[in-house]
Amino acid sequence: MLINGEEQVIQLRGETFHCALDVTMHFIGGKWKTVVLWYLRNGKKRFSELKKLIPDITEKMLSLQLKTLEEDGLVRRTVYPEVPPRVEYELTDFGRTTVPMLEEIAKWGRTLGSVEGKMVRKEEVEGH
């Protein structure tokens, strides 16, 4: 990337990125990461709650996304010493820094949806 007329890269956590957007997409890119972060933005959720909120994601994929988000420091996993164990997921302070960006992306999506599509109740969608 060109900054003040000089070609620069970002070195972060052992990787080299040639564009700031590449850094962002490394952490939140893909089909599901932003959706998981979106549903955690308002507070803690259990795995089953997230699965219910994101019905099209498989349990395996949800588990993988949560693990990756946790490894990247965006999500905190807390296991409570109960029988059976209760596990909750929440955004870390670092994860909360994504919320303004996620809200802008969602706003853009709602605008596009209202201009080129229409809002319908979930019950009206075939297959739900």
C-alpha cells in the first residue's frame, strides 16, 4: 500500500499484509464471522442461542468460526463449572472495536435490500 508516497506493508502476528483491507478481512472475512460477531454485539450467547439465530450455519461451521474468532482475540469463551457445563461466548474489548464497522455494513445491506429488494416476515419465506 502506498502511504505518503512510500510503499509499505503491515506485519502483524507473523503475517505480512499488503493492504489494510486485507488485515480487516483476515479477521472478519468469510460468510459467517461477521454474522457471529453481529449476534454477539449485544451480549453473551450460548452456542445453542447462536445456532438458533443463524439457522443456515452447521454446528461444525459455527464451532470452527467461534474457535477462530477466539484464537484471533475477538471472542471470549467462558466455561462455567456447573453440571452440565455452561459455555458462553462474548466479544472481547478488541472484538467490540468491530461493532461500528459491522453496524455500517449492516446499514449498507439494509439500504441495498430496501432499494433493490423488499423486507418480508421470516414466516413468509418458503422453507422457514
